[in-house]
Amino acid sequence: MAAADIAELDYGHHFWGEKHHGFHVLYENMKHGEETVNEIGQFIKERLAMEEEYGKMFTKSINRVTSFVTNGSRLETGWTLAKGTIELLAEIHIMLVKNLQDLAKEVTKYKEDLVKARKEAKQQDIIDAVNLMQTTTTCLQKSKETYFARCAELEKLRKEANVNPKEVSKMETKMSKSKEEYRAYVDKYETVRVDFEEKMEKACKMFQSHDRSHFAALQQFLLMYATHHQEAIIAAQQVSGQFRESLQQLSVDEIMAKFVRERSTGMERPQPAIFEEPSDSSGISEDDTQRQSGSVPSSSCSSGVVPSNPPPPAPTADGLLSLDPIDAWNENREIRVQPSPTASHSSDSTAGGAQALPAFSASVGGTATTGRQKLSLFLPKRKKTMSQSSGTEEHESTGGE
């Protein structure tokens, strides 16, 4: 800064004046400095309260992320990194809160010191010098006006005609008295002025020094706040950057592999099913199984199934005369037909069981008709599986023959 600019900042050149109010202006400015300190203190306290509330949110966030980790989240690795990051940010925030608390204490202490400095600045001798200067200046001005008024009256009186010499002498006496009074105030004013200027210069230097240090302190408070805040932001940015880099290094395959290791249910797939026979029934043939499990369809008139017996072997011509026709007839015809569960009551001839055919009473030798009857005994029989109605019709036809 140039010398001219420094001279412009010199309080000793700017706080004079006819009314001598410079000291009061400087003192009032000092009192307003306390209000400025109150503003800074209030700002820091409000900012501190906000940061403390923000710190509580950090605690809630840490607890929430911790629950994610302990509850076995699939993103456990990511939440672990997030928890560590939030804890670091919380520590940074705690340091910021501590620094702001210390700053608030310093502001409060400075305010107390400022009050003491203001009381010391209000020195009684300076105030007395200012008051005396103001009073002397007023008296000097009045004495001057009085003296000038007496001089004017005396001059006017001398210009009048037929004036009484006694009146002129009396006016001259008043004028001389006012002149002496005025001269005395001039001398007194000079003495007061010198003392006032000396003390005023000293006061201006004191106020200027105080204001310089005061505004420097206010600036330092704001700089400390800005520095603490900037340091917290820089540290938070570094932590956030490390968190981002750590997240980028996470492997999705590792997360999936961890899930497989923890929640795997096995690697054996289901085998195809194969039909197996019991170990004690290996001798049963496939035909027997089909015959035991299957059934021959019945006729349209009945759903009953007649168990089939194997047909007798066909007789040869050589043994026709040696067989007993009556026994063979009775044996082959005494086959009972099981009633069908769905047969109607109209088939009363077979409801109680199949009737035995009458025995053949003819002799071996006979007529042609008798010979045909003998041969019919040895013809191949009809299938044994038949309905109740078909069995009855065969019986009737045979009996008719």
C-alpha cells in the first residue's frame, strides 16, 4: 500500500471537526465491534448445532449399515466398505465439531477481552479534555461575538450627533471588558487545544490500533471456520474417493461365488428312474405277468370275466370207443358260469349258477344220430371266457339237440 493510502487510513487525520465529536465516533465504533463479535459467535453456534445434528445422522446411518452386514446381506462386502467409509466420515465430522467448539470458545473469550478493552479506552482524562475543548470553544465563540457586538455599538454611538460623552465612555468600558474576556478565552482555548490535540492523537492511535487488531481477529475467526470446514471437506473427499476405488475393485464373480459357497444345496443331479423287479420274483415270466394283470374283453351284453381253463386234448379216432361217453359228457359240461355283476334279473336261468347237463344214456353202439352225439363230445369246445347270456344260449342249444 502506498504512503498516501496509509495516510488516508490514519485516524489522526480524519476525526477532528468544529464540534469535536471524533472521540465519540471512535468510541461508538468500538462498541459496535462487540456486536460484530456477537454476530460471529451466533453464526458459529448455529453452524455447530447443525453439525451436531448431522453427527447424529451419521450414528443412525452406521447402525443401519451394521444391521445390513450382521443380517447376512448379499451385498455384505459392499456394506462393509460403506460402513468403514461412514465411520471415517463420522470421525472427520467429529473433528470438525470439536474445532468449531474450540472456535466458539475463542470467540466468547475474545468478546470478554473486548469489553475490557473498551472500558480501558474510555479514559476519563481524555473525556475531560474533550469536554473542556468543547466548552472552551463555545465560550470563545460567545466572547468573540460579544466583543464584536460591543465594537459595533461603540462605532455606531460615535457616529451619532449630540452624543453624551459619558455614554461613549461607558460603552468603551464595556467594549474593553469584552475584549479582555475574549482575549482570555483565546489564550485558554490555545492551552486547551494543545492538550486536546495531544490526547486526541493518542486516542486516535489507540482506536486505530484496536480496530486493526479487532478486524484482524474477526477475519481470523472466519478464516479458522473456513479452514476447519475446508479440511473436513478435503478429508471427506479423500475418503469418498477411496470408497469409490474400493467399490470399483469389487468382483461380481466373487460375490456370486460367496453366495454359492454359503447357500449351496449340493452338486448331485437327480438320476433317471429305472423299473426294477423284486429280487424274489425273478422267475415270473412276462407272459404270466401279462396274463395275471390283463383280462379278455367280455361281450357287449355282460362285463363279467369267466376264468378260462385249458381245453382238453383232442381225442383220436383210435380211442373213441374206449372212452366212457357219459363221464366225458358230464365232466366237460359241468362248468359253472359266474354271474355278471351287471346282468339283469331276466336271466334267472343262470342267476343261481350254471345247471348241469343231463347225462348221456345211449349205448355205445347206436344210430347215426347217436353217433353224431358221441362225436360232438370230442369236438373242440368253445372258449371258456363267455358272458352269462352266451353260456345260457349254448346250454339251451345243446339240450335241444
